[in-house]
Amino acid sequence: MELFLDALIDALIDSSKMLPFLFLAYLLIEWLERNHGERIEQALAGGGRWGFVPGAALGSVPQCGFSAVAANLYASRVITPGTLLAVFIATSDEAIPLLAAEPGFWGSLLLLVVLKVVFGMAAGFVLDVPLRRFLPRSLYGGYAGHPEEIDCHEEHEESSGIWASALRHTLEIFAFILLFSVLLGLLFEGVGEEPITAFLASMGPFQPMAAALVGLIPNCAASVLLAQLYVQGAISFGSLFAGLCAGAGIGLAVLWRVNPSWKQNLFMTGLLWFTGSVLGIVLQLLGL
């Protein structure tokens, strides 16, 4: 019990420090979603064959449902698989506001966003241009759909103002952060920080691969856990990058629900994990 209370108190103190930054981050996100959400969707859907360029750029915008929008558009044959992949890779779910709430990691956050946009565009280009000649035509489809036919814009409660919504999101993610902080604190106190970090470091290239598997979980808890492990120094930047590249928020869950072809869904899921793993390993080998 004493160990639990110590871990709880330490987690409360550390987590409370990020509350103001977390609230401001979600306030900005809510403003973007309410004022520019539909424009972002239209820009993505209007990208055509080269949609992976706006897809990667717009995917980096911290919108909680943007990957779900891309999954709907792909299932309706409005966007290409390269555009979908670019959006999924660029999406960072809850990790952006969480890292933004830690001033000491703003440099890592900027590098994370820039690299995810660059690699998202590159991966989308490879999938849509050179690989198009070798992969099954059914993966690409005709793409004759129109964005106005798809009603996939995430609706907000009319009774909920921007301040209340930002506060609700802040408290929800704060609960995740507090929970993981307590669990990690108990783990570090019970086992010891050095053995845990040594074990994770000994995984070598398998660390980004394992992080990418965690990232595939279609829940914001996965990105919160990865960000927390990185902030506490338990995983490398490469592993964080691998997990967040594979982590498309709820996008994968929506893709499996709305797209009837399980082969296409399995291909996109496997490709997302493979891409995240390879990029994470490369960054880890570079010492990031």
C-alpha cells in the first residue's frame, strides 16, 4: 500500500504540471475541428492521384477523427491507397497534445511531426506511383467518387461549447496519463528503473517493431502509453516514431468496419506496421 501511495502521489504531481499545456492544446484542436474540419476533408478528397501530398500534410493536423475520415473516403473510392497510407502515417492521435504539454520535449515534437509528414508523403508516393504497376488493380479502384457524397464529418454536440469540449478531452486524457504514470511508477519502483530500461534497450531493432505493434491498437490509450514511455526515457525516439507511424487512431478500426475487402484491409494494416517498424529502426540506428 505504501508503494502504491508513493506512486500515486508522484504521478499526481508530475501529471498535474502538464494540465495547463494540455488544455491549451485541446482548445486549439477543438477550434480547428469546428472552424476548418470540413475544409480539411475537402482538401484531402480533392487531391486526386497526388493526394498523398495534402494527405500527409493534413494528417499532421491534430484532429481526433481525421484518420477515420480518410478511411471512409478510401472505402468509398474517393482517395487512393497512397493517400490513405500518408494520412495514417502522419496521424499522431493524442501524442501531439501530450508532448506539447511537456515543454522540455517540444524539440522532439517538432522533429516527430516534420518526419511523419515527409515519410508519409514518401510512402504514399511509392505506393501510388512505382508500385501501382505491380500490385493488384483492385487495391486502387477507379476513384470516381465525390467527396460531397460522403457524410463522414465528425459531429460535435451542439450543447457543448469549445471550452467545455476542450476541458472534457483534457480530463479524459489526463485520466489515461495518470493511470499509466501510476502503473509505470509501480513497475519502476518494484522492479527497478535500470533493469527495465536495460531490457528495453537490449531489444535493439525489436523495440521499434514491438512499439509499432502497440501503435496498431485502435485506441488513444496506445499513443498515450508510447508517449509516456518516451517521456520517461524507457523507449527511444525511433520506437516512439515507429509506434506513432503505425498508430492511426481509430482510422484502422473504421477501415475494417466500412471497407468490405478484408484483403485490402489486411494489406494496409500490414503495410502500416512494416513501414513504421522500418522507419523506427532506421531512426534508432541513427541514434535518434
